[in-house]
Amino acid sequence: MLKDRSKQLLWLFLVVDSISIIMAFISAYYIRQGFTGTRLFYNPPVPFIMYLPVLVLVIIVFPCVFFISGLYQPIRSISYLKEILNILKASILGVFLTFALAFCLKLGFVSRSLLFLFWFLITLYLPIIRIILRYFLASLYLKGYNSQQVLIVGKGELAEKISFTLNKHPELGFHIIGFIDEEGNSDKASRVQTMGKINDIPDILHETIVDEVVFAVPIEDCERMTEAIKLCEVEGIRVRIVADLFERTIARAKIDDIDGIPIITLETGPAQELALAVKRVLDVIVSFLSLIILSPLFVIIALLIKIDSPGHIFFRQERMGQNGRRFKLLKFRSMIDGAEGLQTNIQGLNEASGPVFKIKNDPRITMVGRFLRKTSLDELPQFI
């Protein structure tokens, strides 16, 4: 149920963000043009039509960056302040990528001051518009506009968790009308009434407007709910079953469908395959641009390594990644050539335990290598 509403809100926020991006870009352009010829900006004015490709670029880049930064996840408990900080960080990355792509596309007329103004305005517009939208949606749903009347079957910890989550997010538009408790006990401390027992569901469905019924009961009680679930299906009422079959502390759960067979998947790895794919594309773009910008530094470091000691420029080592996958790590060589073969001769100087070998003043480190390690410049080849 949350997933359906989340998708609707995702598209709504995507549209609102796109409008905010267009507003911020147009505002930045005209503010920049208004100060052209003053002490602030000396460059001659550029017609807005020339900036249309840049506008298209930011409309594509910024939502992608926002998506990766988690700004399109309406079901979350982060505060407005943290959301604003996420917008700030994401917009900085978005401006950097826009400027880099404009450079690659040879859009030399793009003004850095305009992009700075755009960044300032987008970090101003976006939080304000998002907060207004959230309050507007919440007020509409609280007044009953397009809200879904939800009946929760269960009064245990699971049912209370569902109730708390739905009440915490009024912008999703779910209104809990009551609980069904097997014991039929009414909890006076609860803001939502207990409407009866399982056997009372037929009468409740006929006497009360119910859009959805959520079965939040332990797995051992699910079999007793079969008749109630069938009744909801006959009445055309949407049924939700909380798939918390066993306790989990870290793993995320998602339900897949394989030829009509529902399968619950628990995973602790990165979520959102699309987000990972977009992130990979952006990583490649940033790495490519970084290699172009840092290429003179690469040449200087390579020459210093060669002058300091004979051997290869790069050092390759096999490392273990996610789920035991092996990959090759590439660094600038900071030790004398063949340093690994000399490790047995100085094994007694090892200051670390386990598989890690570490010496404070390792004699195998070259003079240039010591500087590279201290400044972390030996890590630069990882952009390759």
C-alpha cells in the first residue's frame, strides 16, 4: 500500500522538482543578465535560446542526482533539516556534473556565475516548494480528500507498527478507521477504536466505508484469516497482508512474482538497481572528466616515480569486494620494485596482527612513495 502511494508521490515530486529547476535556471539567467556590464559581470549578454541545451541538461542531470541521493523516497523518517542538507549536497554535485558535461559538449558560452546563481536558487526554491507540497497534501488527506479508509486486523506489535507508520506519514493519505481484535477488547488509551472480532468483519464491511483491509497478524494466525480474506475479495476491497514472517534486524524485504508464485526476498546489499545503474554511469563520467583534468599531474607523478626508483609506475593488487567478488586495485607504486618478495625478510618487524602487514617506517617505501602515501596521491589511478 505504501509502495503504490510512494510511486505516485515520486512522480509528483519529480514534476515539482523539474518545475523548480526550470524556475531557478530562468531566474538565474535573468539575474545574471541584469548585472551584465556592471562590476560583477563583464561578459556580453548571451541570448536565452543559446542556453536551452543547458536547461535540458540540468533537467536531466539534477533529477538523476536527486534520485541517487535518496530525495525521491517519501517513506522515511529523516527531518526536514536533513532533507535540506541532502538537497544542498546533491545540487553541488549536479552543478559540477552540468559544468563538466557542458565542457565536454563544447558549450563554452556557459557562465560559471550563472551556474553558481542557479545552484543558490535551486537550494532555496526546492526545500520551500517541497515543504509547501507536503503540508498541502497532508492537509488535503486529513480533510478526507482522496484518502483511503484502512481497517487493520490485529492489535499486536505488528499492527501497532503499521498504525504508527501510516499516522507518521499523513501525506500518503491513509486514514485508519479502526482495529479488529480477536479478543474484541477496546483499548481506551488508543486514538483508534477496536471495532470488533474477526467474526464481525462482514457486518463492519457492510456498515462502514472501508477501502483497504490490512492483516497484520503473526504467521501462525494467518490460516484463521482465510475466510475474512475471501470475503474482502468478494466485496471488492483491497487486501494487504503484512509479510513479516519472521523477525529481521538488518535485511530489507521485497516481494517478487515468478510465474504467479509470490516470493519474499531478504537482502542486505544495496537497493534500487536503477539507482545503482545511474550511479555507475555518473561514476564513469566523473572518472573520465577527472582523468582529463588530472592528466598533467599523472604525468608528473609517473616521471617522479621513474626517477626515484626503477620499476613499474603502477602497483596492482587483488582485493575482495562485495559478496567475495575479487577485483584488481590500481595505485601508483610507492615501494621499491619487488617489495612483496622482500616481506619475509622483515616479517619480524610487523606491527599488525592477522593478514595485515604494517610497519611504521617500512624500509621498502621510496622517498616519492612516502609523499604519495602521505597526500593519498597514490590512490589517483583508481579513477582509471
